[in-house]
Amino acid sequence: MPDLDALLAVRDRMDRWLGPPTTLVTSTVSIHPEATPFACATYVQDSAFSVSVGASVGRIPHSEHRYRDARGMRHEYLIAHPPDHPGIPDTLRRLALYPFVEQAFVFSGAHLHIPGAPGLLEAEPACLFYLTDPFEHDDRLYTAQPHGQIDHPNFKIQVLWAMPIYRSEFRYLQRHGYEQFEEEYLNPAADYASPTRAPLV
């Protein structure tokens, strides 16, 4: 179950990193023991795009074993999107549920298909994501104290950037893996918040 200390740690970190949220959507409806309560906070960055962050703070399945740490790993997911893009809270809720429903270990470099959610790219009907470190949003990512990581004695929390991707990109990741995808195609100059961006591959 999510605990109060972890919830407060996330809220404090986001406020210091991104400032107070412009909107906050919360739900205490029981959708899954590890994803209740659920919150989605949106932060308007400028007139062109916003970022929304949300998830459970339950430990990701199998993360204790994979990281060899009894605290396991908890995730918050960040989506960059136009300010008026509909459906972001529901998409984040479904993304937060995914590891627990599928009993899947998710990590930076994972690619996911979220059943039942509409795609966030105009030319891609499926809801497909590539999870990576928030290199466009965290100016302290490559320091000893990144904004998107919380290392508490009782828990560890990592913010992952959930980048909407096309089916062609999803298939490339399946065939070649995330290291080759990032090396060959991820371009810091690309507008990943745009629902009309061109496929990278």
C-alpha cells in the first residue's frame, strides 16, 4: 500500500522542482491496492506545453529483486503534452496500474502498450510509451541529486518520462533494444510534447 511519508516526499519534491501544480486531479476510488489514492498534477511550462506527473507510490513488482534493495523502487510518470490535451489524468492512471495488473517490472528503457487507453499521438491510435529518464526536464539529472530521484531510508522513488511513441518505434525497440534506439534516434532537439511529431523511425 502507498504510505503517507512517500506521498509527502513526492509532493515536496515536485513543488521544489516544478513549482505548485496548475491543476491537481486526485482519486481515492479503489482501482488497485497499490494505486490508491491516485493523483495527477499538471504544471504549465509555457503556452506550448505542460507536464503532468502521476502514479501510485506502491513498489514496482520484482523491483526489490532486480535492484537488490529491500526498499524496491516506486515510480512517478511524467508526460509532456500540449496544455489543452484531453485525457492525460486517465492515461497516467492506466500507466500507473500497468505494472501491478501485468505483474511486470518496468524501468527506464521499457516500452509499453497500455490497453484501453487512446493514443496520445494524432497518427497513432494505440497508447504506446517509451519510458526513459527525464533528460529534457531535469536539469540535475546527471548530478548526485537529480530532481527526479528520491532516496529515502524507507523507500526509493524515480520519475520516469513516459514518451508517447509510434508503432514503428515500438517495433524498433522490440527488435533492437533501448540502447540502440536512444543512440540512433533520440534527439534532444525533437518536440516530444507535440502530438503531431514525425516518427523517429
